[in-house]
Amino acid sequence: FTGNVKLKGVIVMGEDDSTHPAEMRLFRNIPHMSFDDVGREPDQTFSLNRDPTGELEYPTKIARFSNVYHLSIHFPKNFGAETTKIFYIGLKGEWTEAHRHEVTICNYEASANPADHKLEQITPQSHFIS
């Protein structure tokens, strides 16, 4: 995404036959994910129903999907066909602009250097006792 998304729901439309996906797995914030990475634990898994009209919305766990900047969706199985057909994937949520942190260079003093902190006294005083 071009910003951060609070993902609230997903809609999946497919054919009304055995090519419709039967399961959906969501992975959040894993850039450059490949099929080698689908063995890891998903953030949420859904058992899907056939939905050729896009009327079913699958709600996500908002606590897990409140700050998503990258979303990977895996469809591991369908209803028995050799191939899976997906016509539409709809995402419902709230987009906010991504907060990018700039590089900050700071210097910290472990202990103060007295030469760096000279004070001019307004009224000079003598420390002699007579």
C-alpha cells in the first residue's frame, strides 16, 4: 500500500463451481513474500463459501490488521478443481498516510566538558578572608 491501512474486511468473488477458492490465508507486512514463505503461520485464515456475486464479506481481526502496509493473500485450495479462478478481491478498511521517519543524527555527552560551558559572572567576587 502507499500508506497504512486498517483492514476491516475482504470480499472474494469467483465462479459458482469447483474453481472457486475454498480457503484464504492473509499475511501482513512481509514484503517480497514468495510461495516458499506460505508454510509460515498466517495472520488469519478463512474458510470461504462460493460467492459469485460478492455479497459475502469476511471480517478480519482488526487488532492484527490495524497497521498494514503490505498484504499477501494465499489461496491454498479450492472446491476440487485443478485450477482456481478469482474474479474480484475487495478490501475494506481505512487508509492513513504512512509516517516516514527521517534519519536523525544526535550527539550525547556522557559527561559535561567544563570548557564547553563557561559562564561569565556578572559581579566578580573575591574569595579572600581578611
